[in-house]
Amino acid sequence: MTIISNTTKQVVLHNLTKEFGEDNIAPLIKSHERWVRKFPEGSTSAWSKSMSLEALSFLDEQETYWTFVAARIHLADVYEKVALNRKTTADTVYSKFASNVQALIAKGLYDKRIAEAYSIEELQQLAEIIVPERDFLFTYIGLKTLLDRYVAKDFDKSIVELPQERWLVIAMTLMKDEKENRLAKIKESYWAMSNLYMTVATPTLSNAGKPHGQLSSCFIDTVDDSLQGIYDSNTDIATLSKFGGGIGVYMGKVRSRGSSIRGFVGASSGVLPWIKQLNNTAVSVDQLGQRQGAIAVYLDVWHKDIFTFLDLRLNNGDERLRAHDIFTGVCLPDLFMEKVDAREEWHLFDPHEVRQLNGYSLEDYYDEKRGEGSFREKYEECANDSRLSRETVPAIDLMKRIMRSQLETGVPYMFYRDEVNRSNPNKHAGMVYSSNLCTEIFQNQSATSFKSIELEDDVIVTRRKAGDFVVCNLSSINLGRAVPADVLERLIKIQVRMLDNVIDLNMIPVPQAERTNARYRGIGLGTFGWHHLLALNSIRWESNEAVEFADKLYERVAYLTIQASVELAKEKGAYPLFEDSDWQTGAYFEKRQYESEEWNELRDQVAENGIRNGYLMAVAPNSSTSILAGSTASIDPIFQKSYSEEKKDYKIPVTVPDLNSETTWFYKSAYFIDQHWTLKQNAARQRHIDQGVSLNLYVQNTIKAKELLDIHLDAWNSGLKTTYYVRSTSVELVDCDSCSS
């Protein structure tokens, strides 16, 4: 039983009164007096729990400070509990950091490698950089999210790690192997996270410094068209799902239903059975017992099984043809969108038959320029080849099926494969077939193929040729705090180093994923808090000012990110596949029309010194970590100004950040925003991001098919690489926690 003393209550209320004013705190004290009569003195956390929840019932646009009041009260209770275990007082609870680290290592709650990397003297030095007052930056829901989901817990689920200690342990973990000025780099990392200027990805936030789990967010596999390849991929996917990764899976190489197997016509069952197998993997292999696995499967729009694929998540029809726990994405070439717009016919092929009769894989090509290129040449060659079986449909009918599924289920995601590959800075070393679970990662992929299996001295030895199995390493800038504080230059420098270190520290249990991670050293530096920042700057979402602001801000972020990676390359070397990349040749800068003196100097530095990371920027959904950091998600508009954050064990009122009489006019609900303005913003933003953006589309359930089609055509014509969910007011959707950063 935890007892919170009257002295602590008085101190908390005295401090709150000084900060928020007696008139504002008086209603809270009065409501507390009503509540406290229901609980005996010293009952288990009753005071703080009732106070915080009661405080939150007052939340509205004029009294948003209540969420900080509630957070402060909750903190007081947590300090009291932890102080009791550490045999100290609530005021000095953080002073026990060094001894607590040692105790948690001994207990198996922290990774023993922390003790191997840091002496007790260093731990005591690090304890001195903790700033306890930064705990006061949390909103109530942000603090509760961090304490419920991310800080270290004892085996009985009690809290053994405080918020500032979580930030410091993450910094210590990521900087563990730094050779020079290690403590200074830890201090910088701690500064960045503890001020809520940035967040790390959910797996890093949850697992860094602990003895289990891995640090990367998402993975992308390419499934080989063979029985062994399919089952091997499933095993790899299950393994990564177990350790907390979200998975993207490209199935476009797998033969369609009715295709031949070893010459026997009509023998193949197509992609459906294998997708259902992945569905079962997602459900049965949960992520560290916290949530079920999350898998997105991508298929080309010219694949013969595309109609079955689009119906996978529908709530009606034959259940034997459904896979309700899989997220779907469709890979769209420019040619398809052109034929949709022109109301022309579209042919569906079997990829295995194309390989057998034509000697190439259609999915291995893309249009190198808008309106011309090798994909459309190969597609027309297939269309004119009478030997190839095909299904021919009006392209608009197929698009209607895509949109029907989106309005009913929110998916499929749209992956514009030609634009993705044209923009790929590493096209010299491979190709991008699909994206990840949240549509923001685009890196070279290839299938891992089975070679042989042998018995050697009673040991079964399996040999497989490693393909490129993509790994996403993410973190995000909190625009609503970092930009007003003018800290981007300092922040991005340490942020890129933190991300780069994840690559070397991570223990990925799939060898080909480790290999790909080392070859490209890909990272994804992103942002959240865009709508928050617009409101702070009195900029309306639906305005040219917002579009221009996005263009300038993300160009600055891009410049600083590339610059930071170049500095790391000088220190640690360029990524192994730098030679002949668009980074090395300068084509990356030419394509984006970076022509200023500042950009030209940076381009020369890249050519001379190399760049540490082959992929650099990606904007993830950031749903949970943006809540933790007290800002708005990703580059999305808000749902509404006041809402309730509801989980299985609580329902908490929340208001959008910094809501007041001035900012309220610039917070407009996503469902009432003209989506074409969102596309304009993202077209400006996308130019500066080498990978992609998790871009949701928000529509009313009354939207007409033509209106939704216009949005998709606008997205494609604007040069966007993907769109994420179509969030209709009539469907419930699951946010991606794996990619939240």
C-alpha cells in the first residue's frame, strides 16, 4: 500500500498555486475536498488518482493548464512510491540514479552491458546532468503514456525508473560505443529528449537499456516465388514480430492463382493462402505480449490476384477469402494512373508466366521519366504477346474497387512505384518494390533465395542467398517545441548520430536484415507537430502561406540532416554503397534543384567526404510519441480540438497543444479540411525528403467516388510517393505504434 502524506499534498498544492494562480487552483482544491471524503487518509494512491482525473474533467479551451496540474499531481504520487523503494525522500529521488542502475542490472531489469560500459564514477557524473524539473513539461496523458508503456518496470509491474532516467538511459545506450567525448554526447542526447525537442522510435524508447527487444521500428521483406522462400520469409517475419517490429511484405513476385507449378497448369493457389498464413502469424506472434503483430502486404496493380487482394479486409463475402488482420498496399505505376484518367483498359498478368515466357520480371522495371521509361515498354510488350494469358478490365473499374475498399476499411495504401524509384538515391544498387507498414520507408529490396540444405556431422545446414531485407531506424523532431526554440541545428546534429548508432548497436535476429542495415546504413529522421507549429505561427492550413512554410522548413531540415551525415562520414566513414549513388554523383541535388551557394558547398562536401547514411529522412505517423511529447501527430491535421484518449483501462479528456484564444482559429478538424491543400503541402515537403511521408487522407463518409478519385489523381500528379490510410468518418483504424517516433 502506498501512502501519500499530507505534507506532500500541501507542497504540491502550494507549488501549483504559485505557478497557476490561486483563482485557478481554488476549483481544483474544492473538487478535491469532495473526493477526499470518499477515501480514508493514506489509501492507495487515492488522493493523486482522484485529483488528476477530477482535474481533467474541467478541461476546455480556456483552461488547458489543467492537464499540467493533473500531471504534476500524478508525478508527486510516483515520486513518493519510488522514493519509498529507494529509501529516500520524494525531493531527492533522482539523486539515487547511479545506485538504482546497479540495482536494476543486478535484478535483470537493465542490460548488464551498461555495467560493462560505464563505471560507477561515470554513473555518478551522469546523475548530475539530470534536470528533474523537465518532468513538468509533460501533459497528463503524455506522462501517463510514458509511465504506463515505456519506463522500466519491476516483475510486479511497479515503476522502477523515472521519466528523466528513461531519457538518460536511452542516451547512455545509444552513445555507449562512442570513442571521444562520450559523456558530452550523452549530455546532448539527454538535452534533446528531455526537453521534448525530439522523440526516438517506439522500440528504442521501450527497449534501450533493457535486456530484451531490439531498437529498430519496421522491416520490409520481399518474398521469393518458391515454397521454401515463402515459408522462410514467414519464419523471418514471425521472428521480427516477436521482437517488436512492424513488417512490410512485398508479394508481387509470387505467382497468381491458376498459374503453373513445375509445368502443371492451374496448380497454383495464388497469393491468398500465403497472405492468410501471414495473417495468422500477425495474430499468433504478438509483440512482447503488448500487442499483436502488425503486417502490411503489398501487391502490384497488374497482378492477376489483385481483385481478391483488394477484398481481403471487407466485412462481407466469403470468409475463406478474407484476412482481416492484414493491412494492404497496392503498387501503382504511372501507366495505370494514366489509363484510369483516360478510361482505358488494363491488363492483369501472372508474374511467373511473364518470367517463364518473356525471360524477365515485369516488377523489376519502372519508368525512368514521367511519361516514358522501361516499365511501360515491358508492359506493352506483355500486352502485345499473345502467348501470355491475361485478364483485361477497364482501369477505372479496378480503381473503383480500390476506393470501395478504402472507404470500408481504410486500406489499401497507395504506393506510386515509378516516382519512388526515380527519387531513389541508391538506384545504382537495387530497386524499391514496396513500402513498410506505415508507407514512409523506401529502400532497396530483393528476395532472399534458398540454395541448399545438407547434413554435416549431425547438424542441418541451410544455405540461402541473402537479399536486401529493409530495416527502418526512426526518430522525429517535435516541430511545436524545437522550431520556436530555434534549436534545429544543434538538435539534428545529435539526432543523426543517435540514429546512426542504432544501426551498430541493434541485434537483429534475421541475418539478411543486419546485412542490409550495414550496407545502406539507412535512417529515417522525421517530424511531428506540424499542425501545432502552424497554429503557433497563426498560419491557416488551407493557405499558400502553409505550403510555402512547409517548403522552406523541410528544405532547412533536409540541409541540416545531410550536413550532419556528412560530418559523421568524415569521422566514421561513408556507407559501403556510396560510390556511384546519386549522393556521390550529385544527381540527388540536381533533381531537387538545390542551386544556392550553401547547397553547392554541401554537395561538394558530400562528393569529397561521402555521406554516412544512404537513406536519411522519413516522416512516420508518430501517434503515441506525439501524445507523449504533447504535440500533434506527424504532418496530420487534428481530429478535433477537444477529445478523449480512450484505452481499455481509461478514458482521459485531452485538448490540442497550446490551445488558447489566439491559436484556436488555426486548429481546424481534418475532416473539414480540403484535402487538396494537404496534398499541396506534402508535394512541397516531399521534394526535400529522400524517402517518404505517412500521409493520411481524411474524408467524410458521404464523399462521392469522383471526389475521392480526384484526390488520388491529384496526389499522383503532384509527385507524391505514397498515401497512407483513407480515414473516413465511417471506419475505425489502427494506428501504427512500431513506426511511431
